[in-house]
Amino acid sequence: MQLTTIGSQLTGLAAIGCYLMSAVLLYRTVATPQTDSAGSVSRSTIWQLGMAAAALHTLMLISSFYQSHGLNLGFFNALSVTAWVTTVIVLLLNIGRPVLNLGLILFPVSALTLALSLVFKGNFSTVSTEVRWHVLISIVAYALLTIAAGQSLLVSLQDRRLHNRRPGGLLRALPPLKVMETVLFQLLVASFLLLSLALLSGFVFLDDLFAQRLVHKTTLSLFAWGILAVLLIGQLCWGWRGQKAALMTTISYASLVLGYFGSKFVLEVILA
């Protein structure tokens, strides 16, 4: 299904509206103490609105990111695709795990990246089927680590508040710290496995991973993978958690961001 340019833009604007509405309603739900008032909005309603936004985002991406002759891997389009995958994963994970609060960050970010992709168009590049699979796996791995980074931020704030005996504010709407940490390490294991697969597929299907234009991306991705490996071993053997887990997750995520989007921003936006 291909949308016309105008249809794609209208679909994108509708998705942006749904994302922002979801974020506002979620903030009101988290910030306001739970009540049975008629004006309250259930989390299931917010989830459904978020799914509607993701569905509209999907329709727009069909034309703007994927076509039979290639992929649009421009900087802003890549941001939009990654935000979309991240949001979809969070919405699906929320069926069995308490992660919807991450929408406070993800919904506005998805709206912003979608708006930027509507304004700044990229070019389609012809790639093989194997490379498409590598790109897909890499995006999902990046999305999962994005969710883990957001979860680690909440865990860090929650842990600090509890140690300071100030559990109030927005954090009162979060599940217990033990549950939050369990979800965090589940996300980290999934991120590590997919990042391992992404790196392996890159070494198999790409023959220039250490070429001058890619060496920094490959090096930083391997560094991020190594940090995750050390963290998971530390948690398994020595029970690492709390602030240490949050810090190492953040370092790993920052390495991936710098390696991929940092280099794309310099090459495509600054140096054009």
C-alpha cells in the first residue's frame, strides 16, 4: 500500500496528534492521584490511542522508508523509524509488563522525529536482502536498548528517591523497585542478544565494517556490546543493580547513539 505525498503527510500529522494526545493524557494520569472521577482516563484508553498513533506512523513509513527498490536511511528518517519501533515494542511489552510510563518520553520523541522526517526528506538506497535484514535487526536492537535506557533512568530515580526517603512525585505511580529492575534486566538480555546478532550479521553480510567511514560506528557498537556483557555477567555473579546498572546501561546506550546517529548527523546534516 503506497500513499500519495499529500496522503502521507496527512497521515503523519494525524499520528503526531495521537502521539501528543497520548503523552498529555499519560502525564495527567501519572501526575494526578488515582481517583474514580468521571473525568479520569484509563491506561487502556491511553494504550489504544498510542497504538492508533503507531498504526498511522506505520502507514506513513511504508512510503517514506521502504520501497521495493531500496530503503530510505537518511538521518531524520532513520530517527523516525527507530522511534516507531521503540514505541511499538513498549506498547506490546505493556501487555505483560508495566512499561507504559516510558511513553512520557517516547510519545513526544516519536512525534518530534516523525515531524522532522516529514520536513527533511532522504534518498532511497538500493541494498540487498541480507543487508535489509541486518538493518532491521540493528534497528530492533537499538530500540530495545533505548527502552532499557529509559527504564534504567526510572530505576535510578526511584532508587535514589527511596534511599533519600522521598518516594513521592511522579515516581509514586511506578511499580515496586524490584519489579522495575526485573523488567530492566529482561530488556538488557534481549538487547544484548539482538545486538550480538546485529554485529554478527554485519560481519557476515558487510565487507567494509572497518572502512574509514564505518570504523568508528563498528568500534563504538562493539564497545556498547562489551559494556552490556560485563553488566549482565556482573548482575549474574555479583548481583549488580541499582545505580551501577543504570550507569552502565546509559554508557552502552550513549555509545550506540554516538556511533550511529552521531556519525550520520555529522555526515548528512553538518557536512551535507
